[in-house]
Amino acid sequence: MEQSNSKVECLAHELAYGKFLNRLIVDYKDVKLSDGQLYTLYQQCCNIADFVEIINTGSAESLP
């Protein structure tokens, strides 16, 4: 069942934000980042197209 584009894009944005939070917590724990550094990290994580492809193709992976 194909999801509407707006729902897919909304989910992709949420996943990108989750990726950002994961990197922030795991890679930068106990490191105080400036606003500019936070923005740079968010830009690195905010590749919506990758998440849209994963959602549309159903290519989720098993968790460890």
C-alpha cells in the first residue's frame, strides 16, 4: 500500500531529526556545540531523499 507523498515526506523529516539526535547523543556526548555546529550536524543528517527511498522501497533493516 503506497503512502501519500506528504505522509512520506513528514516521516522522512522525522527520521532525519531522529538521525540528528542519535548522532548528537552518541557522537557528541558531553561536548558543548555552538549553534552553528548544531546546524552543520543537522545538515549532515538531513538527507530526506535517502529516507524517502527507504520508506518507498520498504528497505528497512533489522536492528542489532
